[in-house]
Amino acid sequence: MEFSIKNGNPEKQRSDCLVVGVFEGKKLSDAAKIVDDASGKAISAVLKTGDMEGKIGATLVMHHVDGIAATRLLLVGLGKQPEFSETQYRKAVRAAIKALPKGVEHAAMYLTDLVIKKATAHTKVAALVEVVMDATYQVNSIKLKKTEPVTLNKMAIYVAKSDSEQAENGLKQGLAIAAGVSLAKDLGNLPPNICTPTYLGEQAKKLAKTYGFKVEVLEKAEIEKLGMGSFLGVAQGSVEPPRLIVLQHNKGKKGQKPVALVGKGITFDTGGISLKPGADMDEMKYDMCGAASVLGTFKAIGELGLAINAVGIIPTCENMPSGNAIKPGDILTSMSGQTIEVLNTDAEGRLILCDALTYAERFEPSAVVDIATLTGACVIALGHYPSGLFSNQDALAKELLEAGEEAHDCAWHMPMWDDYQHLLDSNFADMANIGGRAGGSITAACFLSRYAKKFHWAHLDIAGTAWKSGKEKGGTGRPVPLLTTFLVNRAAKAK
């Protein structure tokens, strides 16, 4: 998709489709008023018939309207004007893209003239681009009959001349985040016989080559030398070899402590000996979405050339049942030296993340954020809208929550009080890997917190937000927008 920032009156723009907004109560946006006057009140006439009432997301295509240069005019409903927000704006943009007729190759968007509280031209353009790219994303399906490609390939975004510089910056950020989201979706949507730990390592090397990252992809022998007994315990049941992927983006000030992102990369999760039910087990290819989000975020900050130091750490393997697999009752020794009694082999994400968190210590990070499709309990607690956020430092949690609000990729701060820690007690090891059914997402976070005592740490449980099930099955690319915005804000503060 090719985007451009332009200035000019809507009625004069030649395109396959001109997009303007209409509020409820027959109120027109500024661009719609200009078009209405130029067309001899064509929009007003349609509103009088009741064919378009302006409800949020409603659309109406008008053809060959007199007085305008565009072939088609698309009216999109904006809802009630006093309640118009960035959420409504994003809904309107998505509705407009979905309503564009198939023959439209070039569209002219006049929605950035809409007044949104606290939103700048930068914000509105970035949001528009992200929504357009998400709405036109096509799954990388492996089919003989290929999906019909999206015809829309050019979009002009019109802003006031005084807002051009802000809009260009917003365009750059929107495209970067959209590229990162698309990569995360692509990786998640691939079948697990293609997207293996080895494949993820190869993708990391490609990113490093493109953006100048430093990269290491450690193989099993090197992981063994590090003493990552917990990570290797999960990996031992599969014929696919594990990988520890380490990316470094070093564009911050010299000596600046990096932010570390740690992504869970279970490329397929059967549950191991504690086997999952067969129904919907195919969706366990998405158990590497934490890893995908780290790679997606690195793509985004690479596109932006972000002035920050960041480290991405991805432990990746499969969790399979076999004669070599770990068993309930086994005890593993983690890289930190702490021992873990495995009570459930399906609680494997924390077993690979704990060693990655210990590994992160060597970078002396300013903050560490781990991202994982960790617990079904988090889905029960929060559903599919917010990701679960746990942290050992309130200021870091606040940063992430604010970044999520800004990016429209929300998280919810969950409790992690010491009262929960005793649920992980074991008679035979330093801790058990599960704490029972009650508060399962919290005890999982408590487990990880025991490996994060040497730095400011946060944990994002994305089990409910990383992919969609049902008819629209597919990766969402979350939380790439949240993570990228968090790093953009950190880079801005570092200046």
C-alpha cells in the first residue's frame, strides 16, 4: 500500500473514491460540507431520504456525483458528534475501508479533519494508517487457489497545510507499527511444521541483516553450556532443536541501559505429557505469539531507526509428548540454580521464560518486559480485549498501561501480592511450576517474578489477545503497538 500526505479541497481531488464523514443528526464534517456545497447539496439530499443516518460505521457509496472530481463518494457514519473519540475514529476508518468497492485502487481520505480531544494530526494519521493496513491484511494462506488480492493500492491522506510535518511523522510511525504487526501476524499464522524454532532464528537473522541489529541464535549445545536446565527440560520431548535468539538494537546513547523484551516462543504446544484436549489444539501454533511480538516490535523500531538501546530475547522450542519428554513429578534446575518441581507439563511457558529472564541479567537492563501466551486463566479473568499486566514496579506498569491506551492496544494491571507466593510451595524443590486453579494467571506471574528480582520487570499475558478464533481465526499482531509505543515514549524521554 502506498500512502501520501496531501493538502487541498476535497471536491477537486481526482481519485477512484473520496471518503468523507457524516455525524448523526445530519451533521456534516468540514470536508463533507465542502463537497455538499460543490455538488448542489447531493449529500443533504441523501440524508433527507434517511438512507444515511450517520450512525458509527454506517456507509453509503454514491456514484458520479456532480461537482466533484472523484469517480465515487463514500459517506461514513461517525456517530454522535459530542461523543466522537479516537475509538470512534478508528471504527469509522475501518468501516470505510471495508465498504470500498472492489474496483477502487486509489482513495482520497478526508477524515483527519475531524476534531478529536487530545489527538494531533500525528496521532490521527498514524492511527488511520495502522487501521487501513490491519483492515486490508490478508492471511499468508497456503492454498492452491490464491486469495484475490486487495485492489486498493494507493491512499492519499489530506490534512491542513500547517499540519503536514506532523502528518508525515505520523505516517512514518503508523507504517512502522503496521509493518511490525503484519510480521507478527504472518509468523503466528504459519503452520507449526513451517514456523519451527529454527525458522524463527532465520527470521531474526533476516531482520538483523535488514536493520543492522546484532544477532545471536544459540543452538542446543550453547544453551546447555549456559545451564538452562528448565528451558531444555521443555525442549527435550521434541525432535525439533531449541533455539535461544538474542537481538540487539543499539541506537541509543552510549552507556544507556537497554530495555529487554523477552518473548515466549513455543512453536507448538501439545501440553506435553499433560496432554491438552484435541479440540482446537491446532490453535496452539499461536503459542509463539510472544516471540512474534518481539520480532514485530524490532521490525517497527528498525523502520523508525529509534534512538534507543533494546534487547530481544526469545527462548523457542516445541512442547511435545514422547519417551524423552519431562513428566509430572520431574525436578528441573534453572539457570539461576533454583529447582522446579514440574506438576503440570502444560505449564511450560514459564519454564522457558524463567531461564530467559536470568539470561537478561547480563545486559543490566533498565527494564525487562516478557510477553507470553501464558495462561488460559487470564482469558477467563479478562476476556479478549485487554492483555494482563503484572509488574514488580508500579512506575513501569504505569508506562506500559499508558502506552497501551495511546496505541489502542490495552492492558489491565493485575495484582501480584506476596499472599499468592505460597501457592507455589513444593516439598521437593524450591518451587512448583503451578499453584492450582485459583488465580492461575497470578501464580504464573508470581513464578516468573522469582527470576526477576534484579531488575524492573513486567509481564504481559497475551493468551486472550494474541489471536482470534472462529471464522476470523488468525493472529492479531498484539501487543506490537503497545510495545512499540512504549519504546517510542522511552526514546523521547531519553532525549
